[in-house]
Amino acid sequence: MKKYLKRTLTIVSLIIIPLLFVSITQKRVDHNTLRIQGFYQEEQNSIDVVFFGASEVFPGYSPAYAYEKYGFTSYSYAIDANYTKLIKYQIEEVLSYQSPKCIIIETSCYYNPRQEEEKKTALATLRKWTDGIPFSKHKTEIISQLTDSDQLSYYFPFIMYHGNLENYADIEAEFSQKRRGYTYLKGVTSTNKKTVCNSLRDVSGDNTIEKLPEKDDIYFKDLLEYCKSLDCKVIFVRFPQRIEDDADYEMFCTQNYIDRLVAENGFDFINLDKQFAGIGLNPNKDFYDKHHMNVNGQIKTTEFIGQMLQNKYSITATDLSESNKKKWDMSVKYIELFYEYFRIHENDEKVYWWYENPSLLSKLDTINESYL
Amino acid sequence: MKLTSIYFFAFVLVVCLVYYLIPKKMQWIVLLASSMVFFVMSSGILTVYMLATTAIVYGGALWLNKHRETFESRKQELDKAQRKEAKKKLKKGQKLRVAAIAVTVLGILVVLKYCNLGVEIANMFMGIFHLNYSFEMFSIVLPLGISYYTLMAVSYVTDVYRGVIKAEKNPLRVLLFVSYFPHIVEGPFDRFKDLSEQFSIPHKFDYDSFCKGCILVLFGLFKKMVIADRLGITVAEIFDHPSEHTGPAIVIATVMYTIQLYCDFSGCIDIISGVSELFGIKVAENFRQPFFSRSINEFWRRWHITLGLWLKEYVYYPVILSGHFKAVDKFAKKHLKSNHLINVVPAAYALFFVWLSNGLWHGASLKYILYGLYYYLLMMIGELCKPLFEKIKNKMHIKDGNKPFALFQMLRTFLIVNIGMLLFRSATVGEFFRLIKQAMSSFNYFGGAREVVTISIEVIYAFVGVVVILMIGIVKEKNKTVLFRDLIYQKPFILRYLFVLFFVTCILTFGVYGPGYNASDFVYAQF
Amino acid sequence: MDKLIEILNSLRPGVDFAAQTKIVDDGILDSMTIARLIGLLEDEYDIEFEVTDLVPENFNSVEAMMKMIERLED
């Protein structure tokens, strides 16, 4: 009997150990994964506002700062190169964990004419999202509806990422975040990068319309129908961008089309391209490139949106549990440290890209200690 | 079913379970049933061709047997002269019968596989005579392993003719031999005698043998998934767009391709040999560290061993015992002055058929014929110049056992093989010569290496894998009498455990599987 | 036996065939020389080979070859 036990254990362990090792060490972990995973670490039904969108959102809005100033909790459920088709599934996914009072959909990702043609890119973006979602019935629906092959690699990412030298996974950050149990910066990323602003166009009064590409149009209308069925408030927002050339302008004009569509369906659309003055944005100081804001822009935009939510939409804060309150207070502390860190390095020659990981946090702790 | 897919291993596991649970008398039936399932899953309706070939050789063997039995029963009644006459008549008749059977079975293969070659040649003639007509190519799908099972079927009926084996009365046993799923995909060419004996004996589950079989499978997976498929990505990129790459890159890609082909083919053979060993059935050895060969003759005794053996037994030997060979022999004796030439020329005549067959077997195009004849020519030149080489060797005082000279011989053989592989990989003969020219256009190998690695940095894993199997190859060369996996099994449990753990982890980490790679099918499975 | 050794030496001079026990296995006679040897033996002893005779065991030593020749002469 002992012999059979030993043999069975040997064979089973020779399969299980390598599989475990590979699934733990060979995955893709970047700021997108960490942000998405961080969302699921929030206490259920404790988030007041959820933001959806692409890479404009997480450098341009700070949930921790909004909590500090206005008291409501929020989260940026956004990923790089997010696109039209995915948003509806993402909202469904979020609503199965949280009951926000309001969801905000950033509409820049609604102009993506290449998305359907470049299937490989679209699937890579899908993975940036699905790699962070825990297993659930809804996840199986997402994967079966949005993919037609290699489904197993969405459940077991190592099938896709094994041996990938070019994909340095930040497993240390993932591990430390999981151990802590929540994120400090709530998915915020930023950089000290600067780009020169070339011939900014003033579009504050411009209402020229350009229709969305066909597929994006279909998905967007589909999303609007879906939003009508939701209980929570739905607001469409376009984060500020520098309109410098014809391509930017064309995209801006599609936002005017979105404006009209949204209004026809009974929702509000706020185009922050037209609100540079209102927000107090300086195109030369508040952006790191024409599509994305830096910390300066982040602070201003968060204040603008926070005030709007508080005053115009009366979003009030939920009562948080004691433990949750402590976590959010820590987030406030760290976001302020992060802003301080930004100011220290704002004008450095070297370009830094920041997202929440142990290395960045230890640097923030150093700043904290220097105050003590 | 790809041999590196999880479905294949699930299939093998199920077969193993059933195989060891049912009564031992029925084990061969399990193998037959699973082989048929495997075949039908891969070839569908084309299974009919394999069944037809099997039926022809089965019936043919019984037909040969009947005639021999008739002779045996009647010969007592005859006197010595009559017996000799009857024996002669039987021999002639049997020869015609076996030839007819072999030609029919090979005919199926030739028509299916080489009809497009015929079209190619016909069109070539049309071009030569400036006739404004070209024949259309056929679009034909081949049944799984047709080049392998056809030759094995021919060997079965020929062995019956030669009296090496008796005709098998049970058609299902012949079918099992022909369709046995481990060797149907890429060989090796087994003999009916070896396999049927093993199919007939009961196989009790033996844990150690089972584990050794698994180790062999792992080794094969490592060669195929970590080395061959990884090299294949870079090799495909360079050979699909040769004009975008430098000469040195082409040369490096050729060497990579040679190693890729070796790891692909021998890796596959290891997988199926290992799988077969799980059932307690040993298939023939097909590779024996071929890159340690010191001559091309030796190379072809270490690479695709069973093809060489098949050609020797079923092409070479019949030719050297034939009438037309004897005529050439006589001619040589009469008209050639040098003793050396008298020895070489007749054998060269016989070997021409062997190498033509070798080339043709590899592919249905002129390129492959040239591939076979390339080696033939080099070997014949080598034979003819043998006295000269001996003289040079003596003048340089090189004794047998001289290590640097042995290394020189291995590198020389490797170079010759690589040129052959470049021809094998080129789309056409014309492209081959263009690539040779391009390869000699520059000697910046440092730049070429950088160019190759840039295509996919992860090709480095393959290089490390090559070092690993090279080290294992050296161990195997030094221990020719013991199997490598037996050597591992002699080590303490903890070392064996770690060795296997290391290999499994390497395959899972560095192996090519899942999305994100180009599809890779076994190169030799197209035959 | 001497005639046989003479024939063998004409194909491979300088080898002491009488002392060898692995003539084929060690590669002293390869497939090219076997082809020639067959022809010479068939002429010398008026015998006819079958393919089944062409196995290493029959050619590994001079004794084995003589035995085979005697068998084929009958």
C-alpha cells in the first residue's frame, strides 16, 4: 500500500508542482492587472462612483484625492486601449460586485476605427482586462462571447505568457498588493514626461459633428440601450485632450456626435475639451502628451468632476465601515505623498513612469519619514 | 491529433488504462481499436486507402503461402529432377506474385503522392518543346502516414515471400501492424516479425518500464517543443523572406534548420517510442546521435536508421542479386582496368537506385530527387577518391583514433549535411542556388547572429536546449550499450525526481504551445 | 577457406580476416564491398544467394561464411 501511495504522490506532484510554479511565475502583470485586481479588493457595495474608459482615466482622475476633498468613494475600472465593445461587459462585471450610485463612462475610447481590423491588438487589450478578473460565471460569459479560440489561455494565463522574456511581470507588486488586501493609489498612474504643445486649437464653442465609424456606432448605441436599464446614474464624460492636428480634431468632432446621441437617449454628456477654462487647465503644464494629463491636470480635473458630482448630481458618501475608512485614509495619505513625489521629480531630465508597486511605495515612505 | 497536444496524451492515458485493465489476451485488440480510432479521426474517409493496402498484402501473403504449401505437399511425389524444376517454377511464380502485390500497393502510394510530380515533369516537357499547354495540378489529400504504412506493408508481404515469416491468418493482426498508431505518423519502419511477437505476448503493468517510457516521452517533448518549434519560428521568418536578410543570417538559419529538423523528427520519434513503451511494445531505433558521424555513410546509418535499413533490405539487396546488376558487374570486370573501379562501379550502380528512392520518398518533386542524388554523388566521389585520401592521411601521419582529426571529420560531415538541408528547405532548386550565392556574399557573422536573435529573443531558450541535448548526446555516445533513461534510473530517487521535475518545468515554461506562436506541425508527417 | 580469404583480401587488402569475428559489425565489410563479394562468391563457388542469406551473422567471420557457402552449394 505504501508503495502505491509513494508512486501516486510522485506522479501527481511531478505534474502539479510544475503547473503551480508556471502559473504563479508566468503571467503578465502590469499596472492594468493591478488596477483591475485592486477593484475586487474593495469592500462589496462600498464604492459610490465607478469610472469606465481607457488610458485617459487613470492618469487623469484620482479616487483617493476625490475622497479626501468630497468624501465619496470611487474607482477607475479602466485599462489601456480599452474599446467600444468591452465597456458594456465591464459595467455588467462591476455591477455584480458593487452598487455604485453613479457610473461615469469616458468616451474617448469610442473612437477606435482600427479596433475590429486589428484583432490581435483587440485580443491583447481584452487580456489586459480579463487577466485581472477573478473566476466567476460572468467571466465565462465574457470569454465565450468575446473570443472564438484559445479560451483555455484566458482562464490559465500561463498558456499565453509562458517563456515571454519581453513581458517582465511585476509579480512582486501583485503579491504585495494581495497581501495588503487593498490598493493605496486606487489605480492611479502617472509620469513626469513632458511634450511640447503645438498649435492648440480652441474648440470651446465648436459643435461640428463627425459620425462615429460604423462598428463603434453600433456598439455605442447598444451601450446606451443597456444604460437605460440601469438603476444607477449614468454620466458620459470626455476627459480633456489637447486638440492639435486634424486627426485630433476629427476625434473631437465624433465627441460632438456622441453628445447628440447621448442627449437623445436622455443622458448627460460633459465634454471637458470645451472646459479648459472652467477646469483651469494649462496645456503646457498639465499634460504629459496630447491625450493624457499629468498630476497637475489630475488634481484639477478631479476637483472639477468632484464638485460637479457633489453639486449638480448630489452624490453623497456612503457610510463606510471602520476598517474601510482606515484604508481610505491611508489612500489619502499616500496620494498626497505621491503628489509631493511628483513635484520633486517634475522637472527631472530622466523620464519616470509611476504605478503602485513596492519600489514606488518605499520611495513615498522615505518622503513621509523626512517629514517626521 | 497533434502529438504534442493535451488531447493526444489524454487519448494515450485512456488507452493505457483500458490496456492494463482488460484480460491480457485482448491487449492487442485494444491497440488495434485505438489505432483505428486514431486513424479515422485524422483521415476520415481516406482510411479506405489504408484498409485497401492492408487487404491487398494480407490476401497476397496468403496467396503466396498457398502456392508454397501446394508445392510442399506435392514435392514428395516427385523425383529429384522434377522437384528441381518445380522449385524453379515456384520461385519464378512467387517472384512475379510478390512483385505484382508490391507494385499494386506502391502504385496506390505513387498515384496519390506523385501524380503532381508527373504533372510537373509533363509541364516541363511542354516547356522544352514550346508547346502552349500545361496540365493542371491535382488537389489530393493523403491519408495519414501513407509513405510509412505502405513501405511497412510491402516489407510484410516481402518477408512472407522470403520465408522470414509465415503469412498471418488473422487479418486484424496484419491491420494492427500496418495501422499501429505510434508508428503511423512518422515511423519508424518496423518489421512484422518484431512487432507481431510483441503484440502476441501478455504485458503486465510494470511501474519502472512505464516511468522510463514517460521519461522518453518527456525528452521528445523537450526536443520538439523547446528546441524545434522555437527554432522554427525564426527559421520560417528568414526562409520566407530571404531577400530581407543577410548572407550570414541565411547560413545561421540553415544550421538552425538542421537542428530543428533533427529535434522535430527525433523528438517525435522519442514521443511515440515512449508512448509505445507504455504498452510494453518497443519500436525500432531511428536515431543514434547522427551529428557525431564522421562520414556521410555513417550519417545515414545514424539518421532515419529504419529508412536506410528498409532501402537496404528491400531495394539494395534485391538489386545486387538481380540479373541486371550481374550484367553491370561483368561489364566492369571486362572493361575497367583499375581494381578499385571494378569494386566501386557495380556497387555505385546498385546504390543509385537506393538514393533515387531515398530522394523520391522524401518528396514528390524534383528538388527531393536532387536531394537524394546529392548524397549519392558525394558518397560515390568519396568512394572513388578513397585511395587518394588514404595516401594523404598517411603522408600527414594521421592515425585512427586521432581526436582532432575525428572532430574535423564530424564538422565536415555536418557541413555537407547542412548544404543538403538547405536544399531540403528551399522551395525550389533555383532558390537553393540563389541562397547559396547569397550565403557567400558576406562574412559578418556577428551581425548575422544579432540579426537572428532580434527576430525573436526567445530563440535563446532553443540554444540552451541544444546545449542540453548535446551534453546528453555526449553521454549517450560514451555509453553506447546502456540506454540513457536506464542510466538515469540507476541514480538515487531524489536525483531522478529532480531531473524529471526540471524537464517538465522547462517544457511548460519554454515550450511552444498556446496562442502567440505560429502553428507548427511535424515536418516529417507530411510524408 | 584460403580461396575465400584471398577473395576477401582482394576487396580489403591488409586485413587479417581469419582472426576477425565481427567483420560486418565492425564495418570492415560495408554494403558496397558486400555487393562485390556476392558476385565474386557466386562465380567462384557456383552458388546463388537469396536476400535472406544477407544477414550479418553469415558474414561476421570466415567460418560463418564457409558454412553458408557449403549450405548453398547443396
